[in-house]
Amino acid sequence: MTTKTLVKTWFATWEEGDFQSIPVSDDFRHTSPFGTIEGKTAYLELVEKNRDKFLGYKFVIHDALYGNDSACVRYTATQGAFKLDVSEWYYIRDNRISEIIAYYHIGEIREERQLEE
């Protein structure tokens, strides 16, 4: 399976709500602004406990770069009125996603980081 096909499968599986079938390795690692989750089992347990925050998204892919064993995708995820702009790196091993590193903004910008107008 190509990297592009694997990443497209990842997004399609999420849109279908079939998170138990995401194409990840047993030692999958997911890093985001919320921290790092180690292992497929731990990741699936987190999703199960937080279905309302993980499921029901539609994705619009804006840009994507695909290599032999990695990819970078920039997309907008929409769940009802909620929208999240994300850039993610995917790392592939043995036709499974072994790691994702996600970048997105999760809250207000701290006062000391505000730009002056």
C-alpha cells in the first residue's frame, strides 16, 4: 500500500466513525498539543472515552506531501460548527501508521505572546 493510500484510508476511516479500524501499528504514537499517547490500545481507549470529541468530523485536505515512509498533510477538520486547522506528519512502517505528530492551536494566545497593533 502506498503512503498516500494509507493516509487516505486513515481519513476515510475517521469519517466513517470506525476508529477501531484505523491503520496503525500496535506501538503507534500520537503527539499533539495535548501531549503524547503511547500505543494503539491506549489511543483507542482515549477515543472511546471521548467519542464526542473525536467522532463526527469531515475533513478537507488542503495540501499533502507523500514520501516512501512519511507524509505531511494540512487539513481542516469540521465537526458541526467547530473547525480545526491542522498540520500533521505521518510516519509509516510495515504498511501501518506508526506515528503521527499533529500541530494545531488549542486555545487563547497568552497575553505575553499577543502581537502589538
